[in-house]
Amino acid sequence: MSIEPTPIDVNLAEYIRSHASGRDETLRLVEDETDAMGPERSMQTAPEQAAFLEMLVRLGPGRQAIEVGTFTGYGAIRIARGLTAEGRLLCCELDSQRAEIARRNVDQAGIGSKVEIRVGPAIETILSLPERPAFDFAYVDADKTGYPDYYEALLPRMNPGGLISFDNVLMGGRILDSKPDDGTAAMQGLNDLILEDPRVDSVMLGMADGLTLARVH
Ligand SMILES: C[S@@+](CC[C@H](N)C(=O)[O-])C[C@H]1O[C@@H](n2cnc3c(N)ncnc32)[C@H](O)[C@@H]1O
């Protein structure tokens, strides 16, 4: 196909980031705190993507949301901000220290009462929930080998029309590898499954490290 995408170099990427709306002082403090954490800083959801997530939640019913992998709470703050006044966000985080940081940050952002953080393997947290539709929005952003299991566990727990979003679907470009590592192989399988899956409509976006949206029938 001869439709040429606009190549996004670092300058254009920075331009897009600088136009991410809603990056208030609280979010910038979380960005700075996360930035000071060293190499793991790169795990934070990109500001422009976090703004997009908030927009998506705001467009939907915005009642019940779940995040798989919370880190310092950056994405959680934006998802929670998109919820209705009665809306609730359940965050799943393996690491108790990160969960404490996220707790402090969501509290400082003024949306702490909407957010519950459960510490432990996310798959156990999800499977402990009743298997009935509950969530309008899900954001999957944890261990990549776990993505296929998160997808199957979340599907029956999504309301009709609910949206599951998956971060890092391009795996830093490794998604094209013919000899993929375990995480990339899991992502390749999931990307192919979602494309043909009659249970969802989907779209893959070239935002940040790739974001797939799967809308559950
Ligand atoms: C990419 S970071 C999440 C970034 C976060 N969503 C944000 O908006 O900045 C991935 C997080 O998933 C957590 N994680 C990894 N494996 C997990 C698992 N099995 N269950 C729950 N959380 C997990 C990591 O500790 C890490 O904090």
C-alpha cells in the first residue's frame, strides 16, 4: 500500500509530547520523581498516551476501570481523572514499594478515594474477581509474557462495549523479529489473535510504543 505515514523522529515525538494536554503540576512532579528512578523510568506511560487514556475513559461510561501494572501511578492518575464522580479504578501491582509510591501519588493528585491498589500478581487479582461483566475500561501495562492471560481473564469481566487497551504492542520495534524473545513472542501471538478475534473490534495505534484498543462485543 502506498499510503506513507509521517515518520516520527525525536523532534516530532517531542512536539507531540509537548502538546499532551492536562499535564498539570501534580503529573509533572510524578514525571520528575519517576525520572529520578534511573533506568526503570522508561516504564512510565508516555505523557501523550496517558492523556489519550484519560480522554478514552472520559468518552466512555467511565464507571469501573482496571489497570494491570501501575508503577508510580502516572497512568492511574489520568485514568482516574477520566472517571465519573462515582467511578472506581482497581490497580494491580506486583511490587509493594511501587504500590506505595503510586498510593502517595494518586492521593496527592486528589483522586485517591477512587483508586484501590492491590499488591500481588495481577492475574491472581483479576481471577479473584467474579466472572461477570464489571469493567468499562482496562489498561494492560505489566509483564509482556502475561498479556495473553490478562486478555482472556479480562474479556469476561468487561461490560459490552468496554475497552481493553494494551501498551507496548510494538515492543520497541522487536515485534518484527523473526527470532523473538519470550515477551515479544507473546505479543506477536496476542496482536495476531486480537486482529481476527470475533469477540472484539480492534485498532492498533502507532503511539509511543504502540497501543492496541480492543472493544468487547
Ligand atoms: C510499565 S510499568 C507500568 C507503568 C504504569 N502503567 C504507568 O502508567 O506508568 C509495569 C509495572 O507492572 C508491574 N508488574 C510486572 N509484573 C507484574 C505482575 N505479574 N502483576 C502485577 N504487576 C506486575 C511492575 O512492577 C511495574 O510496576
